[in-house]
Amino acid sequence: MRKPCCDKKETNKGAWSQLEDQKLTDYILKHGEGCWRSLPQAAGLLRCGKSCRLRWLNYLRPDLKRGNFGEDEEDLLIKLHALLGNRWSLIAGRLPGRTDNEVKNYWNIHLKRKLLLMGIDPDNRRSLLPNVSHCQPFNPNPTTDLEAIGASLPDLNLDLTVAPPLVEEKLALT
């Protein structure tokens, strides 16, 4: 069995401070990305190697675009999602410099909502809005077309009057 990467008792957990970010960045820029297990001790950090790796890859890398997707990337992402579905690694492979997690998060947080606000279903790219070209202003005098539609609908007896129970029902309950 593999030994743990660090002693969990002596590590910091939670939010990273600016000083920790600076130590990690300085160390990696000077020495490069090496063994993540030994990096925290060598950099003078009280963090787990995995935590350092994730912090560097997801937040501190200089080449990281910080989640700012351009219009062309958004369009490509929408088209690729329509073609490939939720296969984030395949989509990320066609967006240079983007990780699958970054692409998935951007889709779920930004693009899905953007498509919904535009009235487009993000799953099948169909309009969520009714076809407004067939809408007509309200006419209190129905035409024959509307009468035909009403005739094809079932009668839904919607008589919702409230009345006291019948005497026969009272006798049955006692």
C-alpha cells in the first residue's frame, strides 16, 4: 500500500493565503513542476502535495485564462456540446489550453443559463418559447376555427360549487 503523501495533522486546510500563493508560485517558477509530494516541504508550505498541485493547476498558473471564454470559444463550446453531449474531455481537447473541468464548470454555470435566458433548451437546442408567429390578439367573439378547437376538446365538467352535504350522506356516516 502506498504511504500517505503528508501527515494530515500538520497541514493547513481551507482557504489559501496570499503568502502561501506567492511561495508556491515562486517555487514553481524557479524549480518547475516536479514531484508534488515533496514540493510543499521544499517550498516551505504546510500543505498537502495534492492541494498544492490543484491550487497551481486551477488558479495560479500564468498561462491559465482564468475562465474568460471568448465569444468564439463559447460558440464552439455550444456546437461541440450539441455534437458530443457531456463528454467534457473530448470537448476540452478541441479547446486549446482548457481543462475538462474548466469547460464543464463554464457550461454549467454560464452557458446553460445564457441559453435558457435566450429561450433555448440547452440539452436539445430547441426553442422553449411558443411559436409567436401564430399568436393573434384576443377576440371575444370566437371564430369558426376556435369553435372547431373547442369542439375537439373533451368536456371537463368544472362546476365547482360548494354546498352542504346531502342528508342521505349524513345518515350513512352515523
